[in-house]
Amino acid sequence: MYKFTPPSALRTAKMRVRAIAGAVALAVVVPLTFANATPASADPAAYFVFTDITREEAVLKLTDPAKIQHARDLVNGETYDRPHVVGRILKRQADYNPRWSYHYNPDTIDFFDVAIEVCDATIPYVEDHLDEAGGAFLPGLVWCPWTSRLIREIHAP
């Protein structure tokens, strides 16, 4: 037999169903929305100070996790393999390397043991001859200071 349900009980039941449905929707949507989000302050890059025979210092930015680990191993004395820096320079100042009018392109940085002489120059020499870089001096803008070495890791600027 049919049992009469008062309208107030129906409203209460509908509100409970809507509340449960809303909670379920939030439980599903919120994790999906933020699963791939990274905080705006998260920077997968690492920054290292390097020097050369002149004792001048410059900063480079690494973005490749394997190269970041190698750099940290060098700084911490855990390896002596490939201690020198090589890469293509960009003829403009970087916010993390404000002293110099150039910086390494982070996508091109690598490490080496021995390199050809044509890409060797000191940090201040590159600055003083930046207008010549890319021609006979540092062909292809490839710079490999033979006496370069990382000295410390720094926080992102």
C-alpha cells in the first residue's frame, strides 16, 4: 500500500542527496584539477656559481635533472669527472647573472674534461669581447672555459 510522505521530509531528503552529490563531485574534481598543477614558486631549475682562473664569478642555470645532480656532485666533492662547463652563450644579461652582459643558455649546458681551444676564454675576456663572439671568437657562441669549475649552489634569485 502507498504511504504518504510529508513535503518537508521530501525536501530534507532532496537536500541530503544534493549535499552528498556535491561532496562526491568535489572529491572527484578537486584532485583532478590540482594533480598536475605546480606552485607558481616551484622552479625545477638549480643555480650554480662558477669561477675560472681569473677568480671572477658568474652564475649558471641548470634545468636538466641529471645535469643538476652532476653539478651537485661536483660541488659536494662526490665526483671529479667532467668538472668544466660548456654551452652556448646568449648575448644578453640574465636576472640570475646580473654582473655580466651574457649568460649560458640553460638548454645547452653540459660538462667536460677536455675541449678544443677555440671555445676557451675566461669570464672577463668574454665580456670584453662579446661583440666578437659567434665569429672567429667563440664560433657558434660555444664557450668552454678550460679552467671553469663550480664552487657552490645558490637559491633561485
